[in-house]
Amino acid sequence: MLVQIFALTSINLRSMPQRLGSSAVAIAGFAGVVAVFIAVLSIGKGFEKVMTSGGKDDVAIVLRGGSDSELSSGLGLDQVKVIKEGTGALKDDAGAVASAELFVIVDVPKRSSGTDANVPLRGVELPAFEVRPEVKIVEGRRFEPGRREIIAGRAAAGQFAGLDVGNTLRWGENEWTVVGIFESGGSIAESEIWTDVRVLQPAYRRGSTFQSVYVRLESPAAFTEFKDALTEDPRLEVDVEREREYFAAQSQTLNQLVTYLGIPISILMAIGATFGALNTMYTAVSSRGREIATLRALGFQSIPVIVSVMVESLLLALAGGLVGGGLAYATVNGFETATLNWQTFSQVAFSLAVTPQLLQSGVVYAVIMGFFGGLFPAIRAARLPIPVALRGV
């Protein structure tokens, strides 16, 4: 049987150039489905990457108890002082390496469409640059404390208009001057605008309140001690999370949305591609009907016939999967865009990410389509009565 399988499969593969047109159509169908499948899921992967790339295990974020994001949190000055004194917090000569921060939303027009978008404006304390040492000024300089100066993340400056160094923007009754552009290793911070929190508080009538405190810990292992010290303190009612875990949770909503919308679309397209493969393989079987019948009359069994047809279908699907994966990688990987973070209702700029896992999933998806696309034509070829096939009916 193995000899028969090898012989029939070899005949099938050698005759494929004679069916070049129909084979190319099948490959194109598989490639189109895989390209769309990967492109849609790359949105979620890119968003997840930007949300988690800057998160660290030795940095804790403290929010008011019961808050699911900084936007819904609120902390008073007395609470901030207690948080900074927490056991396990890294301290230097100036005190705790911690930044009490304020998070507001401002309208900034998109460069592509000119429509206003919600962009996060974050008020930070100077230790924020020690808490996040990956933040580096790449153009201009840092803002000066006490002045209405802002620095913009590289991704934000690329997606939203007016964030060039030297420009002045007006929000409410206040004017702000862009004095620098910063990078942060591709993290979510690059989608934000930063300024001095003590200037932002009166500008938005927030008094002496904050929304979060970012604290650098002595080590990742100090997190549990730090968290227990704050949650057990009767003066506080706070939630404490590792920075990495907090931002990973922030990406779940969009990931679920992309998955719930993208998978059904891909399934519908896969059905169309599978029917295309069915048509291609039925045509191949029909054109070789007499040949297959002759081989069966000479003693070739049904299973080798089925296997030979299935191998052809799977090879077409594999080729389509590779072409579709390559097309998706070439066209969408690294494409910069922005979308809404449903937790904070602000824009996050990020790049689509075609990961090796997505490419592998796309190829597997194509092979599954090829399997079902070749199964029924293969069974038909094996079951077709020899006299009928020899008459070419």
C-alpha cells in the first residue's frame, strides 16, 4: 500500500502544472483568508505588546480601593505620604523613589483625519523618571517644574497633530508648550503626554488630589511585603498591583473584542476558501477520472487514491498559508495606528504585531481548510465506479 501511495502521489504532483490555473486560484483563496486572519489578530497582539512591554515586576501601582483604572481612582495628599513610607519601597537620599500622578484626558486632533481624539495627559513628579528609567528624551528637553510645559511620547507625537517641539497647545484656559519628545521602549507611556503634576492639579481644579502612585520597590520579591503593609494599614483603603499585571489586565478588553469580531469573520472567509478548494479538487479528480479508474482496474486500492488527492489539497493549502502569512507580515507588521483603551477611554498608539505564533496559527488554519477541501473529492475519487469513470461520465 505504501508503494501505491507513493506512486499515486508522485503522479498527482507531476500533473499539477497541467492544472496551474485552478491550483493558483485555490492558493490565492487560502492566502487571502490567512492574511486577513493574521492581520485582524495582529491588532490585539500589538495592543497587548505595547501595554505590557513597559510593565515591571519591581514597580507597584497603588490605586484607591475598588478602582479598575487610574481614571476612576482618587488619593489624597495624606494617603500619598503614607504610601511612600510603605515597607519595601526603594528609598534614596530624597526619600521614596515614587511618583504620585494625575491622569486627565485632553482633545488632540489626529494627524490622519483631523478629528479630535482623547489623549492622556499625565501629571508626574520628578521621581517618575527614576521609577521608569526606560523613559529617555530623544528630542528637546524635560519639562521644568512649576511651568506649563509638556513632553510627548514618540508614538503620541506621530499619531496626533501639534505635538512637535516648540508648538503651543490650548486646553481649557491654559496654554501648554511642547518642550520634548520621549521614548520608553515601545511601552504605553509613549502614547501619553507628561507634565508637572503640581501644575496640572490647579489647571484642572484637582486641589491636592492624585489618582495613582507608582512606587519602585527594593526588589520584585518586596512586592508582597509592600502590598501587605498598605492593605493592612487602617489609614488607607487601596489596591496594590504590580505594574506589569495592571497593564496586562488593561489589554484584555480589546483583545477579547478583536477575538470575538475577528474569528467569525475569518470563519466565514474560511468557508468560502474551503468551497474554492473543493471546486479545485473536484475539477482535478474529474480531469483525471479515467486515469484513476485505470489505476484502480490495475489493482490500486482506494486508500492510496484518497491519500494522493489529500496530499495535493494539503500542499495547496500549505502554499496558500505561507503566502498569506508572508503577505500579512509584509503589509501590516509594524503598521502604526491608535485605538481606544476601553478602561480609560483614551487613545493608545501602537504598532500591529505579526508574531511567530500568529504566523504558525495562520498556516495551521490553512492546512485545516485544505484538509476539508480535499476530503470529499478524495472520497468521491475512491468510490467512483470503475466502468463509469472509464466512460468519462
